[in-house]
Amino acid sequence: MANNLLAGKKGIIFGALDDKSIAWKIAERCVEEGAEITLTNAPVALRFGAINALGEKLNAKIIPADATSMEDLENLFTESMDTLGGKIDFVLHSIGMSLNVRKKRGYTNLNYDFMHKTFDISAMSFHRVMQTIWKLDAINDWGSILALTYIAAQRVFPDYNEMAESKALLESFARSFGYHFGVEKKVRVNTVSQSPTWTTAGSGVKGFEEFFGYADKMSPLGNASADACADYCVTMFSDLTKMVTMQNLYHDGGFSNMGMNPSVLGL
Ligand SMILES: NC(=O)c1ccc[n+]([C@@H]2O[C@H](COP(=O)([O-])OP(=O)(O)OC[C@H]3O[C@@H](n4cnc5c(N)ncnc54)[C@H](O)[C@@H]3O)[C@@H](O)[C@H]2O)c1
């Protein structure tokens, strides 16, 4: 159901790879709610992913950008403002990749070159995005910047590996930059901590299938789907949440406040 919550707003969505991606669902919902958007992903993802189909469906221009390249990011924001006809109102960062996870290296045997790359892609990219917005003065007053994160930033999930530290860093960037954006530009910055979700990035984590079932049982409302996450992100981009900033917002069916759920033990 559409309520025109984003009528007249312009946004940039990072990270839609295929129709399982959380960013894919968020892009669809934003347009359904009246926003005009551009889509972006790493050049390599544009070659292998299905983002062109999404661009056509949503009438959204696709602008390649490697989120670790300042040059690409500057070009992305400049071109998006040209295409959309003015400053941006909202930005979604939905980017995650761990080379150590991909190469199946366990937490006690991590390669540090890989770790640098993981932090750069999954966390520093968020600072890069915000610094680019800041320097280009690319966002309207009362705009909203969001990144997706996971509760492994606060609690131990052994197979999440170095992504745990990536997410802790990402969430800290949201708080620290959120201060500056709030004071100077009345812009809010938050992270949404989402349930395990079946996507390319999510299912790359060892034991994902079993863990997905565990989290689903543990959460009183069950796991939050990507579609539900899209609904939530729409509210965070809308004018209904103007005073929420520097928060890590759990969107997880209640998982984060559970200690034990009898159904996990089969009781
Ligand atoms: N799937 C889950 O269980 C889950 C749970 C909580 C949070 N998240 C977070 O949600 C976000 C989106 O992940 P997803 O699960 O939709 O998976 P996904 O694989 O569909 O999305 C990850 C995206 O990151 C992009 N990316 C990788 N390197 C990049 C680079 N250098 N420059 C630009 N983009 C790059 C990929 O191309 C891809 O589109 C991530 O931040 C992820 O950590 C996922």
C-alpha cells in the first residue's frame, strides 16, 4: 500500500545486486512511495547483477561507483543531482563484503590485507559517502542518511568473522558524522540493524541456513523480511522521523532483547 510518504523526495540507493538484495526491495518501496531515485553499485556488480532490470522498472538511472573510490563517489553525487534536478533528500548505504569470509578464513587466522579491504568496502565507504555529501553540499536540510548493519557489532556471532568489527565501525561513523550533520545541516544519520536475510551477502556466512532458523525461533515476531525492512526504511526517509538521529535501530522481530526463547529448546 502506497501513502506517498516520499512524494517530491530524491534519493540514492547503493547496493541493489539482484532481486534478493535488501536494497532492491527498498528501492522499489521508495519509488512506490513517490520518490525519484538513482541506483548505484560497483562496476563489477553492474556486469554480473540484474540491476539494469530494476533501473528500467523504476525509471532510475544507474550510475556505477566503487564505494572505496572518492572519484567515483564525487561523480555519483554530481551526476545524481544533475539527473534528479537538485540536492538529494535521502541516501541508503547497503554495502557489505568480507574477503576473509569469502576465502573461508576463520577468525583466528585472518589475513590483514583482506581485513583492510573488508573495512574499506563495508565501513569506511560509509564515511566516504558522507564526506562526499558534506563537501559537495549535496543533501537538503532535514535529509536522511541510513546504512544497514547487523547485531554482531554488539554480540558475538563467531562465524560473522571480521564483519562484526566492520559493523561496529560503521555504526560508530553514523554517530560521529550524525553529530556534524545534525548541527550544521539538520540531516539525520542512522543505522538499521536487520534480521538475517536470504541474500548473496547474507548466505555467504558459514552455517547461515541453521542460523536463520535459530534467529527466526528466538525472535517473538520471527525474522524481519527484506520487504519489512523496506517499509521501515521508507519511514526513516520520510518526514515522520525527522528527530531520530545517531541511533542504531533494531529491525529484528525482537531478537536483540531476547535471552532465551523456550521454542529454541523445543519446549
Ligand atoms: N543479509 C543479511 O542477513 C543481512 C543482515 C543484516 C544486515 N545486512 C546488511 O545489508 C546490506 C546489504 O546486503 P544484502 O544482504 O542485501 O546483500 P547483497 O549481496 O545483495 O548486497 C551487498 C551489496 O554490496 C555491494 N558492494 C560490494 N562491494 C562494493 C563496492 N566496492 N562498492 C559498491 N558496492 C559494493 C554488492 O555489489 C552488493 O550489491 C549489507 O550492509 C549487509 O551487511 C545483511
